[in-house]
Amino acid sequence: MLTALACAALVGGVAKPASADLPGRLPGSLPIIPGITPGTTYREQPPPSDEGMLPFASDSFDTVYPGALHHFFYAIGSNELVDANDAQLAATARRNALIVLPPWKDQIAAKLKAANPGLRVLVYKETFVSTESDKATGKSVSGVPWAKAKPSWLLRGGDGQPLASSSVPYYYFADVGNPAYQDAWASNVLREITARGSPWDGVFIDDFLPTTYYHADGNVGEVAKYPSDQQWQPAMASFAARVGPRVQAAGKLAIANMGGTWADPRYAEWNTSVVLSYLSGGLDEFFTHWWGSDEPQDSSYFDTVQRIGQRLEQAGKIFLAQTTNNQEPDARASLYGYVTALMFANGHTAFSYASDPSYDVGESWLPIYGMPVGRALGAAAPLYDQSQPGPPVWIRKFSRALAIANPGDSPKTVAFDVREYCNVPPGALVAGHTTVGPRAGALLDPTVFC
């Protein structure tokens, strides 16, 4: 539960640090704001309305500022956008920077691009070989459809037969380490996305995973040629090394989906290194929330994903962060994911919230996304408090908003300096404070503290 209150009047209040490296306390048992000196005058502030969250119209769209977090829509469900009218398509196109669609929705892609020429639309393609295709168009989600796959391009199980995915039975494991398969995959996809009149700005590569665990029913040894992660990863990396540069050389994007493995300590470095070396970017499909879980991941995940996001931003790579859970809508889950992404977003990160991993429930566009956060005023910073155990709360200031994330397991109350948002006389400090629940976030309009 998010609560927000302003600091009480503390005229002539004195803030004394408890130690050289940890903040002390403000009068009233609030954590000290870094940089406050003794003798500072505090101004009494009115409490923000609606528990600190101002009401924002659901049809208002964020203006894209340098450093602002973008939005994207992973619209791969069979019914997504099919029945949308022109006005609805235009609204979706305006509020997103990137949209992923299956190949048979090329006409919808063209309408979206017409409504927003700056929108990037990617065609969805699998690393697996699918035995199914769209009945109306014959188009396949596979880079190499079943009818064109040579027997040597299919991986086998222990029985010598082509190995199907345990998750999607009509997907068959492809030998992603086979150069002939890699070349065929790249050639087929490039032919599709560079054809005359094509609406596609690139390819979205699904199931680009560092392990076969999730498609082999938890038994990586089932894949006879690559019976371990250590053997599978070089094969998948070679796929990226051969396909990614070819796609990008054609002026198109190549973005891969690492599923929920990206921030897994076993795979985080591999995933990040492959994207940095060969691809335009990647998707963390279960950003802050694991598949099917309504509880956010812990503070170690938060720390890891912050490092990953910063590395991708510094390299100019696209980071797609999608919070996925099983409630419609879950404001707490979506806000925590959104704020977590705001902590490192610097122009190349886009966020999405999916209330159902089936991806057939429509776009989850929530009112808070309409808050124009503006440009980042600096990097995210931790707010430590020795009296509140656990990891620190993180805050990042934007020109029109304050983003606060608490990755810890207990509620935290923090104070923050908002004088740069207010017209105050020299020597005066304008301070606000808020309580953020465990594994939760807050996005505040700082002017309510003025």
C-alpha cells in the first residue's frame, strides 16, 4: 500500500548524520535527505491527493523526452488487434514505440505504421521449426517452416526422432548451431522483411534461450546433440553471431526474447553478452515477476536487472521490459515493474505490462502510463537508513516526476528533497516523504510538495 505525506513544519530543524556513510534521521523519525546541512529551514507541505498518485486520464499519452521510458506492445496473441477499429489502432500506435506482431498481421502492421510513422513494428519469428502455419495466409512463425526444414536441421531426442517442445507440441527443436540452418533462417526472414511494401522494421526472435530446460520438460539431457547448457549456449550464440549482423546490415532490427532467464544468475552474463555483441536488443519477458507469480522477484533480481539495463543503455541497445502476471489489472505489479525500468531507462528502454501470459487479452494500458515523467535529471540513487533494515529504497528524479522503488521485503519510509521543483528562497528546503510497501514502487508528481 502506497501512502504519501509531506514533512511537517520543522523551522530551524537540525539534521545530524548518524555516521559518515549512512544517513541519520530527520525530526519526526524520517530518514534524512542526503546533503541536508544543519540550520536548514523546512516548509510545511500539504499532503498529495489520492495517496500521492494524482489522477491521470487513461487516454493521455506520455511525450517522449530524452531519458524517458518508452512503451511497447507484445501483440502475438491470435486475436490481438484483429477487431480493433482505425481509432483504436491509431491510439495503440501513438502510445507505443515498438510493437511485435505475427507475420500474417502485416496489414495491421501497415495501419499502425500509417498512424505513427515513427513506430517500429517487428515480425515475430521462432528459433524452433513449427509444423503449423496460418490457415488463411500460409505464413509461419518459423524462420524455417516445417516444409522447408531439412532432416539434418532438426534436433533429435534419445530415440533418434525429431524432438518436440514439451511446452508447445507443434514446435520442434532446430539445430541452431548448424550454419546451413542459420543461413536459411536469415535468408527467409530477410526476404520477408525487406520485400517491397513490407511494413516490418525488423525481426523479433522468440525462444532465444541459454538453456533447453523450459522446452525439454526440465531435462536438458533430452537434447541428444546438446545435452547440457554448456553445449547449447555456444550453438545459440553462433546463431546470433550469424543472423544478427545480417539483419542489421539490411537496416533492420534484430531483437531476441530471453524469456525469464535474463536476470537469472546462471544466465545473466551470457544473455547480456550475446545481445551486446550481435543483436539490436532483447526482451526480459518476466520483468520483476516470474511466470504465473503474483509476487515480485526479490532484491537480488532488482540489483541484477539494474546492472543489465545500465549496460544495454550505455551500449545503445534496446531493452524491452515486460512485467507479466496473472491478475487483471494488478496496479501494484504494473507500477513496480514500470518504476523499476525507470531506474535505468535512458532512451533505449521500453516497458509493457501483460496481465496474462497467454497474450490474448488485449493491451494493458493503465492510467499511470499517461503521466509525463519528462527527462531524467540524473542516475538513480539509493536512500539508505540504518534504522530500516534490508536493501535501500531507490529514487530517480525526472523533470516532471519522482520515481521510487522499494525492492525490500518490508515497507520503507523515505524523505526526499524537491527544492528544484519549487520556487523557494535561498536556504529553504522543500521536502516530502512517502511510505512504499515491500517490493513496490511509487511515481509521484513532485510539484504537490511545493
